[in-house]
Amino acid sequence: MYNNNNSSSSTASSSSSSSEAGDMRSAVFSPGEPLRQPRTSPPMSDGGAESRSLIPSGGHNSSSAADALVKNSKLSAAAPEFVPGNYASFNDEVYSDVSEDYYPETSLADFVQDFVSHLNSSPGSFESEIDYITDMLNSLVTTEEILQELVELIYVQSTSIPNFAYTGARLCNHLSHHIRLSPASHNFRQLLLQRCQTEYEQREQTVRGDPETQKRFHYYVLFLGELYLNLEIKSRKDTPGRANVLLGALKDLLNTLFSHPDDPNLMCAVKLLKLSGSILDDTWKEKGQSDMDEIIKKIEDILLDAKCSRDVRQMLLKLVELQSSNWGRVHTASVSSDATPDNDPNYFMNEPTFYTADGTPFTAADPEYSDKYQEILDREDYFPDAYEENGNDSFCADEDEMDPEIEEAFERFCMESDARGKK
């Protein structure tokens, strides 16, 4: 009884278990639910869920599902091609040659900065580069305002870059004759001189300024000196001449520097006079003026009274000596055939130097030149090719003769050599 009940209960439990397993399998493998995504595929988005809901349950075929997807899709075959950002196709000219349009597109300030830097580093290229620079400036300078800007840029560069004053003055002279835009009242040269006059009128303030202000003022003074030497102004006879307005300005600037005799101002004055002193002196003498004598008198007073450094004092003394020697110039005879030892101090400059038997040098300028030179010619053994540089006889003069001691030693050596050979 007990066994029957157990068997019937086990049978019931097994049937119920199989029934539950069948229900579980049917729930797990329901044809209405899609399979899970593979582990290697990306997670499904919300759009995937929506599309999954569009698939009807109940065993519809794949064509009806595809038709439903196409019907509800928002994609269009006529949509433009999608191109990611920062993408350059092969047809795009990423690297284009803009070398021909480089300079016209640059600003005037950049171009001036470029060619001034080039000329400052390679001043010898001025002649070969100036025509190109002028053509480029003519293409950029089209209005009076731009011309004014060009003058200011070149002035600032010429008075702020060390050792650029000479090249800057040459540049200003060339542009004053070759810039095509030349209004009657405001051409390049007039604008440049007006800019220089503005600084000239402030000389009393800048000469007493701080060291940086003084430094800029000294650059301006040296540039004005170079400008006086290099700026050519055509006269009515079409002959180039110097700007007389700069002559008076340089004199006033020298007086201003000597009126404040500290070392930087005195050094600037010495540099200016070494640069242009001879030209200033000649010009003032031609006009019958004694301006240079007045300047030298001021220098002598400074040497007596001013408390300048020893080096600056030496510079001033050398300058006075230079001016007293006509600025180191020697006037040679105008015609070489007219030159004589009396009127040309350089007459004997290129003459050779000879030496007497005791080593005394003499030249054609020596009063006893003829007698000494004749003694050389009268020497019995005087043949230039037979003497060494020190005056001794050349070893090849008597090649076959031998010194007696050497000859005796040589004979002894030969005899000993023969005796050893016989043994």
C-alpha cells in the first residue's frame, strides 16, 4: 500500500516535472522572441529595439519584415554624401604654391622689416637687391598715407639698429629718386627731412634724457651725418649736391653734444666728426665760415675743464690731431709727370730699400743715394742670383771647390776605406 502510493506519487511528480520542463523550454525558445546578441557584437541601440518591435510575431516571412523596415526607414538615396570633419580628398589642393603671391599679400611693415634685416646682415647685397626692393615698394605704396608710413618705418629702422645708419642713408637716397608716388609737396625726401626735423627740435630734451633716450638720440645724430654725406639733391643745373639744411643741423647738434659733456655725448660727437669732419670743414671753408675752428676750440676747453674719462680724453686729443693734419689727407700732384720730391711727399713712397755693406738701409730719398748705390754696383761679386737672402755667398757659387780641412778628411776616409777592402 505504502509502495503503491509512493509509485503513484512518483509518477505524478514525474509527470508534473516533465510538464514544467516543457513549459520552461517553450518559454525559453519562444519563436516570438529574438535570440540574444553575440558577445562580440556591439550593444544594440534603442533603434535596434524599435526595429525589433517591428518584426511581427507569429512566423511572418523575411520579405514582409524587410518591407516593413523599408517603409518605416528615414534614409534617402538622394541624401548628400557624408564626409567626416578634417577630411581632405585627393582632389583638394592642400599644398598650393603661393610663392608668387607671397610679397603682394604681405603688409608694408612686414616687408620693410624683412628687407632691412636682410640688408643689415648682408650689406654687400645692396646693389643687387635694391632694384627688386624698389619695385616691390612701388607696388605697395599707392597713397600718400602709405608713403608717410614707409618714411616712418625706414626712419625708425635707421635710427634704432646699430651700424645701419650708412645703409639706411643709401636706401633713403635711392628711394628719394625712384619711388614713383611723388606728390609735389610731400615726396619721399621732403617727408624724410620733416621727420628728421621733428627729432631735431627735441634735441635739448633728449640729450639730457635717460640712457635709453640718449642712445636713440646718438643713433639719430649719426644717421643724420650719413644722410648728409649720401643724400643727393639735384640742383637747377641737374648736378647732384648735398642738403644744405642738414649742414646747419649738424653744427647745432655738435654744439648740443658739447654743451652736455658727459662721456656718451662726447663719444657721439667724436664719431660724427670722424665720419663727416673733413666734408664739414671743407664746406664751411668754401662758405668762408670758421665753424670748425669754433668746434675745435670747444673741444680744447673740454679737455681743460670737463671731467671726462681718460679714454674719452684720448679720443678728443686724437681728434684734434686729426683735424690739424687736414683730417689725415695728403694732396698728391694732379699730374704724375709734374710730381717731384719737392712738391709730392709721397714721391719716394713706392721706391725700393737697399742696404750698404754694413747693413745700413737707404732709399732714393737719401741724399747719398747715388754714391751708396754705386758702391753696390762696383762690388766684384755682386750678382743678385748668387747671394742668399742674408747676404752670404750661395752654396752653389763654387760647387766644385772644397774647404781644405774637409778635403783632407775626405782623402783620409778614402784611404781607410781602401785598406779595409784589401783585408
